[in-house]
Amino acid sequence: MLSRVADCLYWLGRNVERAENIARIVDVNLQLMLDAPIRESRQLKKNWLPIAACLGEDERLQKKQRRVDSERVADFLVFDRENPNSISSCLFSARENARTVRERISTEMWEHLNRAYLWSAGAGARKLYQNNQYGFFQNLKEICYLFHGITDSSLSHDERWEFLQVGKFLERAEKTSRVVDEEYHLLRQNGKSPSNEHLQWTAVLRSCSARQAYQRIYVSDVQASKVADLLILNKEFPRSIEFCVLQVDQSLRRLSGVLPGKFSNAAEKLSGRLAAELNFSSIEEIIAPGLHAAMDTLQVQLNQIGEAIFRTYIDPVIPEAPEVAAQAEAAQQQ
């Protein structure tokens, strides 16, 4: 497979997953303002900067907007094409990636993604958003669900599918870590629990489609440590960080054919190490020194895996032959 094709498939998976995650986060926070008491709802509406910070877009937003509220942040994260990580920009990038490798993906994948982009860029999407925000975000999430389903059922599970999976699950792990990190940090930075802490942690679960999974596993009321345990260390929940890292690690090993417990490149080494660390950790060990610091470290590790994938498969550094290196050194000395 050409590195150009691998790059497009990898970012196709990441961009579709990113669009879905942003839709989830914005939708849940808009609904949270309806569930919260009136006084707290007004405060949430006025300060949506933490939502942008959760997605890593707070600096770009502050440079563009002097006043930050729910309407401006939502528009910035959904429709703003100048924001490279808005939903509109993600769908555009995904479509461009698919168009570049159109002959390597299924016709059904291309047609679905093309229709999704044309709808999101048209007046119909904006009108639906203004009239029915819940319906708008439900439509976006269903678009992403359908794309993943069409991909799994119409594309051979070969190298092309593996690169899509690596991009999808690496992006999902990164966004889950940001959601948990930002929420826990905001609720703990003042040293006291706010009155709507239960609502906010429930919103975190809903943003990851984890509310019912939490109830089946823990039954009890929503508690921060148990929410963190589900979203970080659960091996069976498909949006937990450990589940996603395991999927990335398995896909990378299927790409190279290396056996479990071994590695043939830096990407497999880093993904295997992180998977092992999560497998032998407990939520008490992660929370004890500070969940915020632990999530920061985890995000750095995920970024390192992404960089290693790029160096290994997209832009590998080819070592020079000894005689070529010797000639270059002699020429430089002269």
C-alpha cells in the first residue's frame, strides 16, 4: 500500500470520529443547560470556554471571539470553516480524504460520505440546527454510525480497514481522555463540589453514550471515581480509553504481522506499552496523584503513538547506505 493511501485512510477514520465526538459534546452541553437549575443554567450559558478547552480549541476561540457564550461556541465548533476542527471542517476533510482514495474504498462509503458533506454544507443543515438542535445532532451521529457500519460491511478487512480502525480508535481515546480530564479538573479546582456535580457527570456519561452501561455495571448513583473507571479502564465498553488503545495495538500488529508481546516498530512499542500500563492499573492509582495530571500524560502518550504511526507508515526515514553516507561525509568535509 502506498503511504499516501495509508495517510488518507488514517485521517478519514480520525475525521469522521472527530466530527461525531464534537457533535456528542456540544449536544450534551446544550441539553445540560435545560436540565440544570435556572441560575446555574444561566451561568453555563455565559461560560462555554471549558467546552472549547475540552476539545483543545480554547486559544483559537479566544482569538476570534471577544465574548464567549453558548451560541458563539456552538457555532464555532459546528459550522465555522475557519476552525479546522469544527464538524463542518472535519466532514470536508473526511470527504477530501475519501475522494483522494476513492478507488481504494467501497462505492457505498464514498456515496454516504459525499451525501453527508453536501447536507452539512447546505442550507438544510443550518435550518435544522436553528429549529431543532437535538434532531440536528442526532442526524450527525447517525451519519457517523452509518459510515462505520457501511465500512465494516462493505470493505474487506485488510490493510485499508486496519488503517481506518487505527485512526478511529486513536481519535476516540484522545477525545474521551479530554472529556474526563476537563470535567474532573473543573469540578475539583475550587476545592468543593458544585450543587450540579451529579448532572455534570451524567452529562459526561451521555456524551460518551455510557449512561446505560454505567447503570448496568454500577447500579448506584453517578460518582466521579466510577465514571472515570468506566471511561478509562473498562476493557469491554467501546468508548473507554483502554478498549480503544487495545484496538489500536491489535490493528498495528495485524498490519505488521508481529506476534503479541513483541514489536517491530516504534508505534507498536508505544501502543503495547500503554495498553499494558492501563491493563495493570486501577482507578485508585490513577486518581491518587491527580487525574488531571494522569490524563495530560495519557494525551501525550496518545500523541506519541500518532507521531510514531506517521514516521513508520506515512513518512518513514529511510537510512542511507554506508557508501552513500561515507560519500556525503567526505563531500561535506571538502
